[in-house]
Amino acid sequence: MSAEEIPDELWRKVLEIGVKSSTFSYKDLCCISISSRRLCRLSSEDCLWNFLLAIDFPTHTDSTSSSSSESPTKFIYRTRFEREKERRLAAHRRSLLRKESEISEWGRRIRELERRLSEEAERLQAASVEFSNLQRVRQASVALNVWQPEVVRGRQKQMVEQNAVPVEGRLRALEMEIKLCKQQITGVNRARREVKQRFDMARKELESMKYHPLRDYKSIRSGDQESSAKRKKLKTSINFPAKNPPRPSNKKKLLHSESE
């Protein structure tokens, strides 16, 4: 039995079962409608679009009248779909702006932590240099009580006299400052790693959000992968011929021997 011999009642039942079981979506009905004039008429009936309207837009109360040739319910569904599409696009744009603002804030915090890290590193270096100089002064003051050549003793005495800071107290203060700087650097590094991790995560989320919210990109990507695989297979078969070429038939062998 051909499709033309199937009665309209059976086609209506098939379409109704497909819509009620959520097998047919609005896209499927639109694709069916361009198959033939008969299916276009059957797929545009109000009962089918009433089911879709109740499923996709259950809170819909629009009473817009149709001014086109399509059914009123189908026109209402299309109007509602366009409004919902605009609403979702606006919500998507707002979410993109919020995510970009979040990324900007994480970037600002990273720069601030890097500035603090640089300042703490400079403080640590300055304290380490001063601590090393004071250690040499203390060693020189201790060495003055031991017999030494006058040249060495003069340099040590000059070093001690030039220092106007109490050595022991200042050394203990520098030890505490160096220890505090190291703790600060460790804490800032840990915070910077955490902020950097959140920054990278936010950037990945932004990249994934930049896809259109109303399109199914999985099917597109899978189709692209299949087509690329087919192109690679075709290219391989063209560039790399078979290892065992087909042998000439007996007829060709006979012709070749006769020519010889």
C-alpha cells in the first residue's frame, strides 16, 4: 500500500500518537508539512498544535487571532515561540554579561594578589640583605676581642662604628620580619592559585555559554565528525592505493601472450 492509499483518519491517528507521546515535536510537524500538500493540511490541524501548545507552553493564555492562511492554534504557537525565543536570548545575553563581569573581577583580584606578592618579595629581600649585613657586624664586634692583624682589625672596627643600630635587638626583629614575610608569601601564593583556578573555570564556562542557547550543537558536532571521518577515509583510499593490486584476468594474459 502506497502512502497515497492510506486514509486521512490513519494519518491523523499517527500524527496524534506521535505528538501525545512527545515523539513528534514542532520541528517534526514542520518537516512533515513540506512533504506533500496532504500532509501539510493534516499536520496543520488545530488538535495537534493544541497538544503541542499545552506541552511546550502550559501557562499560555494568548488569544491572538491569525491573519494568515495557517491554523489559528499554529499561529498562536509560532507567536509564543518567537516571544520565548527572544526572552531566552535576552536572558542568555544577561548571563554572558554577568559571567564577563565575574571574569573581570577575578582578573582584578589576581592582579592585586600579584602586586601584594611583589611587595612581600621586595620586603623579604630587603630584610634578608639587612640581616646579612648585621650578622657581619656582629661577627666583626666579636672578632675585635681576638688578636688579628691591624689591617683586618681596622676594617672590622670601622664596620662596627658605622653601625648605629643595636645589633642583637635588630637581628631578632629581622628574623621575625623574615618569618612573617615568608608566611605572607605562602598565603598570597595559595590565594592566587585558588583565584586563578576560579578565573580559568569562569573562562571555560563563558566559552561554553557562547553557544546559541536554542541550538543543538551536539548533533552538529557529531555530524561534522562523521563527515570529517568520511573525508579522511576517502582521502586515504585515494592517496594510498591497495597493497595487493588486482591481478590481470586470464583474457588479458592471453592477449598479452599473443601480442608477444
